[in-house]
Amino acid sequence: MLRLMEPNIEGILVNLLSKSLILFVFAVLAACSASEAPKAQEGIALEVFKSPTCGCCGKWVTHLEESGFNTTVRNQNSLDSIKKKLGVPANMQTCHTGVSADGYFFEGHIPAKFITAFLANPPENAAGLAVPGMPAGSPGMEMGDRFNPYSVILVKKDGTTEVYAEVASLEEQHQ
């Protein structure tokens, strides 16, 4: 006698769902690996105010552009009014100031990676970042192997400051 077996509907459904899920996961992974992830700072616009005669300012702008920033340079004989308007403390002022679309300032030779991190998650009550002085080896101040460790300073809207990052080596600026 020939006996027909009833199909195991539950087993068939589980098998079908498992295969569908596997195909979906492979499709997502293929799509992700096919497109290269953009640089985190790609497309960030900074308006840079600088002295027309300062060479280190131009090198800092080049550093930003090579890191994917879109810069607009404004050569000015005096930067005092801009720095005052932005609230850059006198003891933090340098020869150039970058300004983001959101109005944050970036004073001095700040590595692009710190600007990117800051803009991705601005600290509460922040006005901007500053690297006072002109530390040897900082972006725009390259001098062969010479390097002086320095701090990137967070400046808050009330004028208080704190260390945002410590840069102890040339390599730490770009990692």
C-alpha cells in the first residue's frame, strides 16, 4: 500500500525563512563592502581668516584640504574684530582663525582630526578649540623631525577653558 506523507509545513517555513535571512544578510554585506566609507570630515566647510603674508596659515589650510575639508580663505590685514566677535580669548589668539557653519571657532594649528571630532559631538557650551602659540611640528608648523608636545584647548562660551586633547607626538596628530 502506498502511503502519502503529509508535508511538514513548519519545517518548510523555517527552512525558507532561514534561506531568506541568509540571502538578506549577504546582500547587505555586499552593499556595504561595495561602497567605500567617506572620510568623516569630507565636505565640512570652514571659513579661514588669516593674514595675507603668513606662510604657516597657508600650510594649515592645505592640511585641512588634504584632510577633506572645504575651505574658503579670507585674507585680512587685521583679525582683531573677527576674534573679538567670536570670543577668542586674547591669550589664545594666533595668526589664523577657522569658523564652521555653526559658528564654532578653530584658532591656531589644530589638527583636522580634532576639528572633525569636535564638530561630530560639540561639547556643551563650547565656543571652539584653540592651539595657542605656534608649536613646532603642529600642522602648518612642520620643521623636519622637530616636534613640541602641545594641548588643544576647549574654549567655552563663558570664556573658561580646559584641555580638549594632548598631542605628544607627530603621529598622534594624524591617527
